[in-house]
Amino acid sequence: MILRKDLLSRVERVFQRYGFDPIDTPALEYWETLAGKYGEEAENRLIWRFTDKWSGREYALRYDLTVPMARFVATHRDIPMPFKRYHIGPVWRHEEPQKGRYREFYQCDADIVGSPHPEADAEIVELVIDVIRELGFSSGFKVRLNDRRLLRGIFEEELGLGDAILPVYRAIDKLDKIGVEGVRGELLKLGLQDSTVDRIIDIISIQGDPGELLGEVARRYGGNKLVADAVKHLEGIIGLVDNSSVVVDLSLVRGLDYYTGPILEVVLDKPRIGSVAGGGRYDNLIGLFTSTQIPATGASIGIERIIDAGLELGLYTLKEKTVTEAMVVVLDKGAYSYAWRVARALRKAGVRTRIDLSMASPGVQRRKAQRLGIRLLVYVGAKEAEAGTATIYDTRTRERREARLEDAGRVAKEMLGT
Amino acid sequence: MILRKDLLSRVERVFQRYGFDPIDTPALEYWETLAGKYGEEAENRLIWRFTDKWSGREYALRYDLTVPMARFVATHRDIPMPFKRYHIGPVWRHEEPQKGRYREFYQCDADIVGSPHPEADAEIVELVIDVIRELGFSSGFKVRLNDRRLLRGIFEEELGLGDAILPVYRAIDKLDKIGVEGVRGELLKLGLQDSTVDRIIDIISIQGDPGELLGEVARRYGGNKLVADAVKHLEGIIGLVDNSSVVVDLSLVRGLDYYTGPILEVVLDKPRIGSVAGGGRYDNLIGLFTSTQIPATGASIGIERIIDAGLELGLYTLKEKTVTEAMVVVLDKGAYSYAWRVARALRKAGVRTRIDLSMASPGVQRRKAQRLGIRLLVYVGAKEAEAGTATIYDTRTRERREARLEDAGRVAKEMLGT
């Protein structure tokens, strides 16, 4: 939790720096609020859904933070637009728990509601890059960028795969994992014609920096309106963000039904644990809850995978066992109530302080403090009680200082350098 | 949320100052973990409980943070004792929503596990007083203190009300609300003998400062072992805490089944919205999950009622609409990508910054910033783009400063005084 809180507060700091404000929504939503938003797998298997015994109503634990936010915006139509909100909180999925898959995990979401412009998507991309950096991954990650309109325009309209498209998307989405030949095999298994498979492979193999790649796509399929719109939108994003970690990747699909425009995903070079952030534009979602379409775009960072990855890479450790800075060690039982006043003085000065609550011997008290890694030992015995002082020992620097009761807080803060 | 986050972080700061460390537990617990811990009303009505459609297992949303913590401690037997943890998070109750009663609300809990001593309870009392003060209630509140052993020793053993005790407790618990005569009426309605009712009323009417009151109780019922133990324990607490807001109140019962020793409750003088904090000692709860009894004591602060009360008293306001400090106002469309760099520079310096994402006119951008109460307006037009500068205007002081792009962050921080 100490590591986790540190990381979550770093994420929050970046969200705030980009001008996002916090909201919260309840864990429970009515089932009908979530129904039909996420696609088949979520709907039939992954959403924690239940019937309330008392009311007979169907409820569900929120599956992400985006749909609840859409409901929130739809029911608070007086919010000034663009509405930039962040939300850090748990979501629930009925997974078989395993590494990288959890039943309860935290999402850190930032969304911009009310702007249809590439500038909003660009801000989301830049924000995500900044968050990932602030979490300690200075490089060694890629932001994969695509657009649902490219997928629809090219594969559904130009290649005419409209009817059987979902398994095709599922196959090409695996490019990163199974390579070109793997994807070719999957597509052939679907019973597609060889020539169609060749065209699909050809498209998802287009390489180059974002500008070149988009140029090539425009040359080949620019006559398609969806493709032309998407290329222009993505060029707008790339033009502002201008960051070498961003790649356009035509094989990126992402699972959620509600995306309508640019989609993005952050993957680490190592370890290979799936995406650590993802997002995109969903211009039709809020309209499902109200009569007006309100465009929106955003991203979500998954802190559990970040922690798994950071621990594996040695960026993080779990060695910090307490946030406590000082332990008042009571040397004589008779000095306890004086020691209590010392603890009170330290706390008043803002020093995070423990005092013995087990009526233990001084040796045991000291060992307990050491085991937790508490830095300052504040010795209080008959001598200190008599003199109105405390003896503060810094286990890190081995410095030892006497302080009067009324100065103990200040002296401890000095020794801690805070 | 802005107010709420501020208040929760104040609570957290105090918890940490007292040497508590954070933990988190899942929202969902197996039903059997919660069953039999809270008493009849919770069990049969207030716990959100459901059968999982896929596994057939019974789950429940956590009802408080104490029972999950007890399960946690029982399953992590290597934790060094005393274990001082805090936990700030939502709990769920199947209430009819109304003022002061919510279906989802935050609890802020701090508990000390592993110490049977009054010193631990005293620390909890002092902590709670400090939290309430840090939340802005400098006086105007009372900490009511009682002990389950006093209730059991006096009413169940000495007065022999063992069998019919629950409705008696429910009646005397209302003393604060309905007064002595009200309680007398309720007790008579239960069919108790007049002389018994007189004795009950006599006991709960004992007045005086904590020391006097406990002395009187000891004189009358000190022969009872439960009473003698409780008086000694409470005297230990009072001796250390020594705070005029603490009263011993023999009519305090508290609803939860698991308390075994001292119990406490914080009530505000006004408004009358029920308790804003409560807690007590529960030495048998952890033993329900493991073979060893592990003593524990703690308290819980309810932030929603605190917010309701603070707003009513004018201690808090909801006027802050954003945490954003600066708005980059784009004066010429042609300067947008330069303005983007200005926003980037401000964010890099830690200034919480928005930039126009609606491609709106300068007037609209400015009005949006005003409506949110954003303090700094950072004007960027063709002139600034040409000169590599930004014009920063402080809406509070009306100061206006030119800054070079590379200094914009530093200048903005200076103007904000951060």
C-alpha cells in the first residue's frame, strides 16, 4: 500500500497538472446502465452482476470508470464543457485471478468531454506519456495509436469484411504477440480467401514513422471518407505531440465496443504483460444516456500491472514497511505519562510517531522499531522525565541529540530533514 | 470531491502522525466472513449480500472496515504487533437513503491490533479528538466514553436483566435524543418492574466529570468483576488523555455486536446528525478467524456526516470548482501549436494548466476560465509566438507579466505564491 499510494499520488499529480479535476461515482450501478456498452465477453461473463434480494433490482459492480462517467455527465447537463475529469478507483471483473488479471483493480482515468477535436486526443496522448514517465518508465515503452475509423473504413468497407469482422479483428489484434505468420494462420483458419488474407497482412505490415505510415494509408485508401477523416485526425494528434514513443499501429483494435475514433494503448518493451494503459475516443457513449451526442476522449492507466512491471524491472521495491518516522522508547514504566507528552509534542510538530503500547521492555521496543525500519528512536526514561527532555537517536546517521520537551518536535524534524 | 479529498487527506495526515500505516482490502468479502459479526439488523437487512450467478457462492459488500481488517490480520500472522493500520475507503449499507444515511459512504478507520492495554485505547481517543479538530471542529464536540463491561456488569449481572437486555440497551441508548423521561417511558413499555426502571434511570443519570463518575460507579458496583475491570481500564484512558471534551456516559451502547471493552462515540453539539465517529475495543473478533485471540481497539470517522455538518456550520464551502491554476488563452488560431508549448512548459513547472480544446474565441475561452474560477490567464497570440513569450494575467491581483517561454513556469509559480 505504501508503494501503491505513492504511485497513485504521482498519477494524480500529473492529472492535475493537465487541468483535470476529480470526481467519484458509486461502485454499484444499475445493470441497465452497463448493459450493451462493453461487448459480448464483458456482458456475458466479466461483469459482476447480481439481483438484489430485497428489491429484485439488478445491480452490477462498475466494470470501468468510463461508462459511469458518461452516465454522470448525462445526468448533470449543467457541467461546463469541456469537462476534464479524473477518477482513480477500483473496478471489478469476474476474471480467473492470475498475474496481470485481477478481480478488483484500480484504474486511473482522465477524460475530456465536449471536444471533438484532435487537440483533445493529443492532450490525452501527452498526458499518458507524462504519467508513464512520472511512474519511472523514462523510456522503454511505446504508445500505439490507431483509429476505429481506419479499421472500419479499410477492413469493413474497402475489403468488404463487414459481416465476419469480429474474428478478423481478434486475429489482427494478436500481431504483437504471435507475429505476421501467426496472424496469417488465424485468418486462414477463419475461411477467408487467400487473396483477402494477403491484403489484410499487407495492410497491417505497413511500416514507417507515423507521418509516413499515414501518408501511405491515405494514398491507398484515402478515397474512403472514414479513412480520410481518421488520417486527418491522427495527423492532428501527431503534429502536436511529436514524441518518438508514439507509433501508428494498424493492428491495434482494443476490445471495448464504445470507441469511435482514435484508440491508444501503452505497452512496455519489457516485461511483456499486456498494455499498462489504454484509451480512445467514444463520441456516441454519452448519447446513450441522454438525447444529445457529446463527444469524449480519454485514457485509463492500470496501476497493478505498472506495479508488477516496476517490481520486475527493479524500479520499485517493497522494502518500506511503515511511514512512521519516530518511535518513543519508554525506558522506565514510571516515565510513561511523560513519554506520552513527548509523543504528543512530536505529533503536534508533524513527526509521524509511535509510542510503546505493549508495556514492553526497552530492548523489545527498540527491536520492534528496527523491524519496521523506523528512523528515529526517542528515548524517554526517569532522567528525561526529571529534566523535561528527550534523547533523540537517528539510526541512519547515528547522531544523538538531547532536546527539551518543547523543542523535541523541531529537533526531530531537523534530524529527518523535513 | 475537491472538499472531500481535502478532508480525507487531513484525516490521513493525522492517522500517519499517530504512527498508523495504510492497508486496503477488497470491496467484496465472502458472506461467511461477515456473517454473525454485526448483529441482527445488519445481518438480515443492511448488508448488501448476493449469490454469484456463475459460482453459486455468496458474497457481500463490506459493511465496515473492521471485520475485513480482522480477517486480514488472521490470515497474515507474521505482521509485527502491535499492528497499527489505517484504512480509508467506502463501505456499503442497504439503507433507505436520506440525510445522514447513505448506501455507499466512506469510513476512515484507525485500529491498534495486539495491545490489551488502556494505553492503546487512550491513543485512539486522542487520535479521534485530533482528527475532529483537524477537520475544523475546534470545540463544540464531545467524546462519549463507556465500556461494554460496565453495561454487562451493571445491567445484566447486578440488575439481572440478562435475558431481556437488548431492548433495554436500545432504550437507554436513546437518552441523548429523548431525555430521561422518554427513556423511562420506553423501559416501562417493555414491561419492566417500576423499581427496576427506577434503578436503570438512577444509573444512567449519574453525572460528574469522568473521574467522579467512575468513582461513584466503583462505589456502587465495584464488587462486580466486570465493573471493576472496566473502571480501572477507563481510568487508565482518562489519566492519559486528560481532555475536557471527554465524558463518561453510561447510556452509550453502540450497535455493533463485536465490542468487548471501552466504546466511544463523537457527537457534535450542533447540528444534531448522530455520531460523526465511533469505535471501541473488540478483543474477540480476530479470534473468530484464527485459533488465537488477538486484542484490538480502534475508531472510525464518517466523512459524509462531517461534510454535512461542516457545510451547515459554514466551516466548509463548495465554491472551489477546479484545482486548475492557469488557463492558456489562444488569441490567434495560427499560434495554437506555440500555445501548446507554453502549456507544456507550465505543466512541466508543476502549474496546473488548461489550454483551449474547443477552438473557441478568446472571449469564450476567458469566460470558461472565469466560470471555473481559474486564477491565471496566460495569453498567447501571434505577438507572443513571434517573440517567444507569454502574457500572464493574475485575475486576483490584476498583475500582468510578460515571460519568456522558458521562464513562464517559474513566473506563474511566483504569481501563484507556490
